[in-house]
Amino acid sequence: MSTASSYEPSAASNPLRRQGGIPAPLLCVTAMFAVQLGIAFSKPLFGRLGVEGTTFLRLLAAAGVLLAATRPKLRGRSRRDLGSAVVLGLASAGMTLLFAGAVDRLPMGTAATIEFLGPLGVALALSRRATHLLWALLAGGGVALLTLFGSAGDSGGGGTGGALDPVGLLYAFGAAACYAAYILFTDKVGAAFQGFEGLAVSISIGALALAPFGLGQAWHGLAGADSPGTLLLGVAGVALLLPVIPYALEMTALRRMPQRVFSVIVSLEPAVSALVGLAVLGQLLGWPQLAGIGCVVAASVGATLAGRR
């Protein structure tokens, strides 16, 4: 899932502008792999801490890092600014928890592709071009291929070779809805707060929102672990992969490249998710699922390029 695409500083005129020898597109790709690796490495923790417990601890660790780094000031903020941060935090919490639940039941590539319907839906809803209906139909066809043909099976969980888990699909579509809300409110929070301050506030609110769901699971898992300190270190490492490092990389990339180029690169995220799912979790998708991912990626790229003309 792209993490900071709406916190857009002024973009550089050259999409391949370098700073420190690292091209901006490479930062975007690295951020995408960090996100998907964070999700993949979270999955083994689900059995020890539960989906809710793992997600809560991951957001809590990320909030601690961001709060220490930014030290946001809330005094003097308007109710509208604080309200936007609260809504963004709730959307972030819902997106993170629901997507984790989807990945626990579905192949990563399938879950990420369905979740990506959130930003694609926002782009299509805000478009005034009738031709974008064709991109919407292409994306719908891709989702149909993903959901109707089941999964080809895998050796690492998330697919049984038969029909996809309906609860997992429900989680994935719920994550897509939260992703859409996340995009709409990151613009408001990004305009109201400087740097990563709004991000730190919203992630902290998200962690608090998940506490009633994940605190009990996390406590039970840590209490029953042979080495709770090692388990917490694992959670902290995953938190750096998602969301801390991707936020920093994407923010840096957005300072060096136009939003249009960034959006096209981010459209590859479902494909990156499928690749990481195969490499890390051994999740093998069949040709119908790969074709479905290709349709959604093509629809996202097409809608982005058409919308920027």
C-alpha cells in the first residue's frame, strides 16, 4: 500500500532528479518493496500475537518513532485541523488492520490489488472524463479474474487452491474503502501540519484506536512467549519497514519528481506485492490472477496518465 502519496511537497521539474546519487524513482520502488516486505514479515507474527495484536504493536512502535522525531505541537490548532487528523488516524487504523486480516486469509498479490481499488476509485470518482469509464471497466474485469478464479495455491499460506476466503475478500474491500478515505484526508492534514507532524499525530491516533482490539492479544502473546524481548524487537523491525521507512522514502521522492510520475510508479504496487508474496511466503498465483493484477495496474496507469493530460 502506498503510504505518503498525498503529502506532496513541491515537485521537481525533472522526474529523474538525483540527490545523493539516488534517483527518485528508485526511492519509490524501494518504498514499495519496504511496504510489502513489512506486510510479509508481519504474517509470521500473526500466529504469536494475532492479527489485531501485531497490527496494534506495529502502529504503536511507528507512532513512538514518529513522535520522537517530529515532536508535533497541538496547541493553537483549529478544531478542523485536529478533526482531520483524527479521521485520518481512524482511516489509517482501519486500512492497516483490515489489510492485515486480508493478507492473513488471501495471497498478498490478491489482497493488495483489491485494496488498490481505493485510490483508483478516488481517481476515477474525481475525474470528469467519460473515457475513464473504460479504465473502471478494465479494473472491474481484473477484480473479477482475481475473485472468481480463486487462487492457484501456495506453500506459505493465504491460498488453498480453491475459492478465495470470503471473509478475506471482505477485509480487502474494507481496506480499499479505508484507503480511499486515507487519501482524501491526507491532503487536508498535509496542508495543516508541517513535515511529518500530521503523520505522527494521525499514526498515534490510529494506534489508540486499535488498542481495544489489539492490546489484549498483544499482551497475551507477549506473556506466553519464551522471549518477549526478541518478539518486540521483531515487531519494531517490521514497524520500520511499514510505515516509517516508506513514509520517509516517498516524502523524499516527492520532493524530486512530479506527482504524475510518482502516481504511475505507485501503480505497480500490486505487482510488487505479488512478487514479494512469491519470494517471501511462497505464494504462487495462477495465470488468471496474474492477468487480473495486470488489468488493475494497467487501469491505474491509464487513468493517471489520462487524468494528467
